[in-house]
Amino acid sequence: MGLHPVPEGHVAAVVTTLEMQKRPAARPMPPSPFRLVRWDAPDPAKYRALFARVGGPWLWYSRLVMDDARLIALTHRPETQVQVVTDRAGVEVGLLELSHTTAALCMIDYFGLIPELTGAGHGRWLMAMAMALAWRPGVECVRVNTCSLDHPSALNFYRAQGFEAVGRTVETFADPRLIGVLDESLAPQVPLLRRR
């Protein structure tokens, strides 16, 4: 046991990997005022804008620092589905991204709603939609990662949906607020540690 220093200007997160090994029993679809719309070939700038809106409060940054070619390679490939949650006016308010990397495995790469919608029960609807898309014929496992920087209820939410924790890792990375990728006002729950 011991404490391990995090490099200056970096943040650390404990990442929990969760899996669902069998398709959940059918249940009624939770009501929702939202729709799920597939982005077959998302424009990189539009994708990044939604990614930052949904994930900025939790320090999602990886897709924000990719060049267009790399982002397109990931989001336009046949095994990836980018689904966008839209409200009645057609405004994008959430992101669901799935990858069927093998015939038997589906990864939930990104799952989230804008901060104004969290905690209102909309996540159950979005997860029901995710399950309908993830469990296509031949799939034997659905996997998702969450981390200690995510919404405080994220881990318990996934477990309540039937996922079981199967692994834990630690990730460190340059604080995206200090390198200009995200606004410094985001994620106030994570202390911003400047160089002394």
C-alpha cells in the first residue's frame, strides 16, 4: 500500500471496467421526450462540440485532441455507431457511441447527457436504447468503462443496469484545462493544480 505521486499538471483517475455477459430480460421502454439519431459520418467539428458539451464536466478530452483524420477513422468505421440524443427541437443533448469490435463484443465507448439532464431519469431511457443496439445477434458481452472523474452516480448506475465490475486500472493524463483543451471553469470538483 502506498501513495503514488501524479506528475505535475496531470490528473489521475481510477477506471473501472464493467461487463454484461448476457442480454438483460426485456422490460418496458422508459418514457422519454428525446430521440436517438444516428450520425453515420459525423463532421469532426460538430462531433467535438457535442463531445465537449456532454463530457467537459467530467474531463472527457481524448476526442478533442485528435486530428480530423484520426477522429474520422474512429467514428466513420463500419463497426462504430455514433448515436446522438436530440430534444423535440432537434438540439443535440447527449451522445451514445458503440463499437462492435468483434462479432461477440460490443463496447459502449461513450454514454452521456448534457449536465442539465443528469439525475432526471433520462439515463435509464438512453441505456435501454444502448442495450437494444448493443445486443445484436452473436454478441456475448457488452463492456463499458467508467472512472472516478465521471458523475458520482455513474458506477452505481451501470451496476443497477446489470453490469458487473471486472477490472480496475489507473489512468493519468495532462489536465485538459491546463493545456487549453477544456475551459478552466469545467469540472470544479477536480482541483486545478497549477505549477508553483
